[in-house]
Amino acid sequence: MKKITYQLATEVNHGTQEEPDIETVLSDVVIVCLDSRLEGNLTLAKAEAYQGEVSVEDAGPDPASSGDLEQRMTAVETGKADKTEVQDVWDQMAAAYQEGVQNA
């Protein structure tokens, strides 16, 4: 992984259209990306960077693949099951609340 850092310049007018009082504000920007995405992100950073100054550092190895397709599908389906269980609890709470409101 790579870490791209640069400063973004933004001009702010504290005056009026007729009498501008322009201030340049510099903001720090950090982009952390996979090595395979470096070229595109570096192009963006150079285009945005104040005076074109960009720094690139190594941010460690790219994360390992999260497993084969079957393992990822199982994880997604497990997540859906968990979401259904959570929705059931919310539905029960909403029904209990509605019952309490009607009895008040």
C-alpha cells in the first residue's frame, strides 16, 4: 500500500465582489491506496496539490485476498441472515412500542 500526502489550496473571499479580501487556506490531504491504484491516485493528487508538491510513502503491504469466492459468498449470506435477525428484533420492539402507545 502507498500513502500519498499533499496540500490542497482553497481561496476564500472575506471581502466583497467589489473589494475582495482573498485568503488562501491550505488543507492537508492523505490518500492511502493499493499499489495497483497508485498511478490513478497520483495523477489526481498532482492535479489537486498546491504547487504540484506530492509525497509518496510506503504504507505497508497490500491486504491479502479475503479468500476464495465460495468463502466470500458464505460470509455474505451469513451477514444477510444476521441482518434478518436484527430486523426481527427491531420489528418486535416497534410492535411493543406501538402497543404501549395505544394503551396510554
